[in-house]
Amino acid sequence: MRCAMVTESFPASDFPAGGERIAKTLARAGVCSRRDAEKLIAEGRVVVNGKKLDTPAFKVTAKDDIRVDGKRVAEPQPTRLWRYHKPDGLLTTNHDPKGRATIYERLPPDMPRVVSIGRLDLNSEGLLLLTNDGELARQFELPANAWSRHYRARAFGRISQEELDKLVDGIVIEKVRYGSIMATLERQQGGNAWISVVLTEGKNREVRRVLEALGLKVNRLIRTSYGPFELGLLKPGQVEEVPPRQVRDMFGSSKGRRRGAAGG
């Protein structure tokens, strides 16, 4: 994970009285998500005022010198958001111990530091939202916000619309409950079925596991939208920034804060 260099510190007004947890500060600065910040700290890569941290609960203020991998953390920049067409075969992670290719290695060189909003697994493709604001990413991912995700799945096997309709009530698989899913059989093409899937929870590999529980084997999975943002005509590997004005109108002027309830 690379870190940006800066020439000035965080504005004091950005911090609440008594300081702010380091994980949240790193997220606001666009270094990573809060979850990934905890991993960085556990790996001993975060240093505050010359001391290596061992807890994400540590609080910092504008006066503290914060560094990741020896590089000073940049102050938060205006929130930006991008639509990215993730190709099949790339991991949504900063680094893979096995040396497999990641999305961050394939992004344009002029892109600033970004984090993904949610993930798509290795063999999934389609819309992935990227932002320089880890707090915004967190707001998207909170279950209470219920952003809908739309997918198109090609799966080997045969199924009826009647069977798919049962997913509206949710399903339990190996003691894990998956919430309401809207699934529509688009067409049966040879031995494969094309199915439109809409869900709000976004658990790990949810679409694949749910359809597998119905006797299907997903062999292609494309995310076509996330909330109000659509894949549209983006080609695999292409990135397009959401107009800043649209981001401000949707989320307000405070970084990572949304206006009203999500939908889509």
C-alpha cells in the first residue's frame, strides 16, 4: 500500500475535541478503509510521533505526526468518486501474497490514492466504485444504508421463476441468513440460465452461494449498478469520475456524510 507525501498537517478543525481514532483518520485521508487501517496497524506499519501503534483505538489530533510505511499521511482532500469497470481476473485488494494481479496495479497512473467501496471477487466483473475518502466508503457499506446492488448472472443449470421468487423471503445457507433477494429469470440459453439479481446486503460471494443453493453453478457474474450509479457503457478496465457537483449534491459538503436515505 503506497502513501502520499504532504507538506502540511491536518487542519485542527478536522478533529473532534479529545482527538479521533487513528483508523478513522486514516480513512478520512483516503489511505484505506477503517477495516484495512486495522490491518496496517496490526502489521506494525503505522507510526505516530515516532512510536509504532498496536491498537486502532489510539486517538490522534492535528498536532500528531502520522506516518504509514515511513511516509507522512496527507491531509484529507475534497471527496471524489469514480466508476470503474473491473475486469474478470483481478483482485480487489492492495496486495496479494500470492502475487496475483490487483485492480490497483491496473488503474491509470494519474489516479490519486483510492479505496474500493465494497469488493468484487476474482472472477466477478462490472461496476466497482472507487473513492479517495475512506469514510464515504464506510457509509456506502453500512447495512443500515441498504444501497441496492444489481447483477446479471450466467449460471449452468435450469431453474424456474417460481423457484427464484422464493428468494424474496431470504434464505439460510449453512447457518448464514441472506436477506431478501429479487431474482428474475431473463432467459434460458442452452445449458445456462441468465438471471437478474438485486440485493442490498452484499455478503461475501452472496450471489454465487445463493444460486448454488438452488442447484445452479455461476460461471459469469457482472455487477451492473450500485445504488444510483450504473456501469453503463464503461469498457473493462475503464475509469470515469463522477462529476464533483453530483457527489456534493448526494453526500453534502462534509466528507463521507450522506444526505437522506439511500436507495436505488
